[in-house]
Amino acid sequence: EKSNEIINLEGVNNKIITLKDQYFTLIKGANSFYITQSLVDLNKIVFSFEGFTHLNCFSKFQTILGVQQGILHYYTYTLDSSNGLSLRVDLIKKFDQLNQVIAFDISPSGKYIILIQHPSEGNNLKIIHKESSTLFAEFKSTIHPGSGGWPQIKIDLQDKILIRRKAGNSLDIYSLLNKEVNSKEPITELNTTPDSSLTDVYDYELSEFNFESYLLTVRTKTTESKKDKKKITNHVISLFKVPVFDKPVLETAVSQMNRVKIVLSKSRRFALINSISDDSSKDSYYGNTSLYFLNIETLKLRKLNGLKEGPFHDYQFSNNEKNFYICVGHQPSSTFCVDTETGLTVKEICRDYKVSGIRISPDDRVIALIGFGNLRGEVISLDNTDTNSNSKGKPKVNDFLPVIGKGDCFGTHEVRWSQDSKILLSGVVSPYLMVDNETKYLTYNCENIGKKIFNTNIYDAKFIEFDLENPLNSIIKEKDRFAIEVNQESLKKTTGSNSTNPGKTTNTGGNNATKAVPISTNKKSSSSNNSNLAGGRPVFFNSNKK
């Protein structure tokens, strides 16, 4: 009955569903959170969370967790198609027995809620079964979430192991196998004696694929020299196959470091590891930084160097995992494309723009490069449909990706993609200022289509996302790819070294590709507006344009 209702709505209300109504933005204020229906009415609040100090949205489970007066609240959200398309938020549970909650997370399987309370609560690090509210395990913790040690607990996707980070960079590892006799019975309390431990760990991640789990760590390891029996301390990348933690399947010494950052691909089969040394006395003002690429499946580790002199600003995997992209070098920086199977550089895709962030659209067809931090907030959109590779591993010269648009998000805190790859959301947040805070909406090719200015504190802004694998959300799926078009007006304003192909118009949707879908912020679209699409270039409307 539900399926028939959705199918009928998809046929009748197709324009409503595929355009503006599916975009919802979550805004984080000083003491409240609220959701607006983006590009419809930026001043209209769809749902508000008054008095909430912490709140986060977990799109995989369409769950919202928030803290109001120290009490954890559990919400779910769904699409309500009874009148057009709107967002419905329902309170499922209040955990009244949990006081002074200051941080929380959900395990990858969605089975457990992990939370930390104020240290005065005794065993303040707790694991709760999300549906039954039963306490699974609790520990004493003195690590504050803001110190960089959160989340202090990680559980693998198959709920086989639990890893707890303790003070002093050590990890305790617990086996979760056979801890639950029957799913209908109350969960037994976890024995707090660890099965294994690792020390001097800078950072770690859990990887799961092909029904196997791996623990990836970057740590300090001390060994004894065979010649003079002196102790030698090295920084090593170690990969353990669960549940064996005394002998890694891969271990390699790497550059000396003070900090490390690990980025995993979507399937968690590949990892990028950035080691950072703060010692700037020798080679560089920025200190020394190295980037390593690890294929966890084949156990191959490769150091990525020689791309360009300077720090690594950002590095991201594509969603299809065929490539990953690296923004590196002194400003203006360069961005490179690297093949994930070989670890070899395919080509340099962009150069001579002052950018430091990479944001790849969910369909992988557009790459947005952004100037974060002390840069001016320039946004460069690149057509990424060219996937030709260079097997020799040498960057192709002057073979940049075509620029399809340039925009400006001065002072931006973050830029995020919508799930349909059509919209970029920019958040300019200054928590200590009451002015100049705003959210800005750009099309994939940097057309400015909406902005809301806040004369108050805001801390973050992001799209509400939906689990597109859920059949109930098939109503918002795009059946056809839209054609990628060049925003010619934006390219006339500025020039750069990539402007050799500024006017290249691409249609990568195949023979059955649809034209670029216009995003309307005006509910009353006349037939004369639709006729502007006849030329093939998308026309975007906002409330200030006819």
C-alpha cells in the first residue's frame, strides 16, 4: 500500500519532488538547532530544537541525537509526502536516566549509542543498546571530548570488536563475540578486562570488507639494535587482522611525526595517512609532512612524494574509489589525481588557484576546490568526467580538468554537496561574532541561487541527508543524470591558468541525458521561464530574479 502511494506521487508530483523541496538544511546556533527547507523559504523553520547544546544527524540511520539540559534525546526523521514533500521529525525516546551527557556517537551497525558524561557521573563512558536502552558497558574516563580523543570507543561494522582509547595514547581491545546469547534477551554487561592492548598509538581506524576486519594504527615502536643492543624508537604504520593483535600483517617504519591524520575510502579498503612533524627548523616553515597510500586488501603501502613542494592541504577519495585527489603545495596550490589500484599519479587536474580543500560530488562528476582558512574563499568547479589514466605514473602537463564555474564564499567554514550533486552549501560561521554569518547556496557550476544572513551566532550548517537504499526514499531518487553545463558568466569575472578551457561545454549524460535541472526558489514558475531551457543551458532562478 505504501509502495503504490509513493509510485503514484512520483508520477503526479515529479516537478515538486525532483527540484527544490528535497533540500533541508540543519543550522547550529548558540543554544538551539533548527531545520529550514532550503531554496523554498530560507526564513521558514521546518523544525526547531530549542535549548539543545549538542545535536548531530546520522543520515545512514535517519537518526538525530541531541542533548537538552544534559539529557540525551533520540529522534528519527522521514519524508512526509502527504502534502507535497516535507520533513517529519519524531521523538522516539528520552534517556532520562543519563545526565550531563557532553558527547555521543552511533556504532557503524546502528546497534549501539556511545556517549560520555561529565566525569562526576562515575563510570561516565557508556555503551547503550539503541532500541532497548539497555546498558552494554561502562568505563571511567577523564579524557574530554574536545581534546581530540573523541570518539573514545570504536566498534567494527560486524560488532565483533570494541576498541577504547585511553589517556596516554593506549588502546584497549575487547572481543564482542558471544556477548549476546539471544537478541530478544537483555544484553549482558561487557567484561571490562581487555583481551588485548596497544600502546603509544597516535591514531587508528577500523576497516571492514569481505567479512574481515582490520585495525590500522600509526604508533611509536621501540626495538633493540642487534649490533650494540641500543634501543631504537621508530614511528610505524601497523595493520592487524582481527582478532590477532600481537603480530601485524603489515608494518612499515615511516617519517618522524607529531601528529597524524587517517582518511579511509567509502568501502574502507584504501587509506591515506598524513604524518605531520611540527619541527620547522630544518627544511620548511610548515614542518615536514608526508602522505602515504595504503591498499589494505593487497597490503601495499606507497609514499606519495615529489608532487609539489609544500604542505598537503587536503586529500579525498572519489565515491567510486577509482581515484583519489591531493591538494598540495605553497599557494597557489596544485591538485593531482591518483589511481587507487596502482598508487600512481594520473595527472595534474588544476593549478595556480589559491585553494586548500577538495569536495567531490556524490556522483563523482564535479570536483569543487575551495580556499579555506586565511584564503579568500574562492570556489572552482571542475568537470571530472574525463577518467583517462596515465599508466606511466608521470603527471600529464597542461591537461587540466575543464573549469565549469567560479564562485566566491569568502570566509567559508565548510562547503558541502547535496545528495543529488546539484547544490553546494557554504557556511560562513563566526561563533564569537554576531554579524556576517550566513549560509549560501551555489549550483554545481557556482551560480549563486540563495543566501541567508544571520545577525546572531551560528556554528555550522549542513544538508539533511537520507538513506537512499531505503525503498521509502525512492521518491527523491534521480532516474537520469543531468547534463553538466559551463557557467560562462562566472568565468568572465576571473582568469587563471586553467582558463585554457573556460568555455568548454560538456554533456556527459549519454544519449539519454536530461538537460541540467533548474533549481527554483520561486514557487510560481511561468511557462516563459521554462522556455529558456530550450537552448540547453540551465537557467537558475531565485527570489530576486524574473
